[in-house]
Amino acid sequence: MKRKLNEKLLKILWFLIKLNILVIPLYLVIYLDISFPLLQNFLTSSLHFILSKFNSNISFKDHFLYIPFKTEKGLQIETFEISFDCAGWKTMYLLFALVLATPSKLNKKFKVLVIGLPFLFLLNFIRILTTLLFVMSFGLSYLEIVHTFLWREGLILAVAAIWYIWIKKENIIR
């Protein structure tokens, strides 16, 4: 009984060591302030394409969206930056690191990443789109609530759910 407990603890320890090593590149990207403008510009132009169906006065340049809002003083243009963090790279990298650190065969890891990473990218796109649509409908005062409390934590839960469903399906947890 004690031996099985020790084996489980060693597996958990090894998982945590691998996960922490795999997270080092994430911290390097943050520390070095690396971005990926092509991805940011792609997201911005895609968002502009959809959002312009709701308001033809929306414009964009590079990774900035310019959305007009009616105020008491008239029309006010708000600038929204689609930063590298907005692209959802951290949640995708977190899933990547969790899957690689988990003890399983490489082909099974590959399968979950092929499905999970595009799913997270799409979910993140929907996050940005719905946040902007909500703000366009109900006002800028709701931006922080929708962006921070609903969606940031929602993406973390999505990563945890994908990983948990995969490890349960593959019977990795015993």
C-alpha cells in the first residue's frame, strides 16, 4: 500500500517537474515581450470583417480596431488593441505544456493537441468578438467585467476541461 502511494507521488512529482520546465518558454516570451504581429493583424482584420456587419463605421489598422460610440458629447472613437495576449497564446501554450507533461504516448498527445489547440483558438476568437459586441451594445462600462471576469477565467476553465476530459478518456488517472 505504501509502495503504491510512493509510486503515485513520484509520478505526480515528475509531472510537476516536466510542467515547470515546459513553462519556462512562456515566461521567456513574456519577459522578452515577444509578439506575433501577423497573428494579431489576422485577428484584427477578421474581427473587423464580422463587426463591420453590425456597424459600418468600424475601422482598423494593423492590430488596432477603431469603434465609434455615441456619448452625450457626440460620437467618440474608442481604440481597441488586439495584443499578442489577446490572441490567446498563453492558454494554447498552457494546454500544450499540460499535455506534454502528462504521461501518455506521443500519438495520443498529438491527437488531443490537433483538436484542442484549434478549439482554443476559435474559443478565444469568440471571446474577443462577443466582448466587443457586448460593449458595442451595452457600453464601455461593461468592458472590464466581460473581458476579465467572464472570459479570462472561462479560457482557463476551458484548458482545464480539455485536459481533464482527455486524461479521463485515456484513463491516465488511476
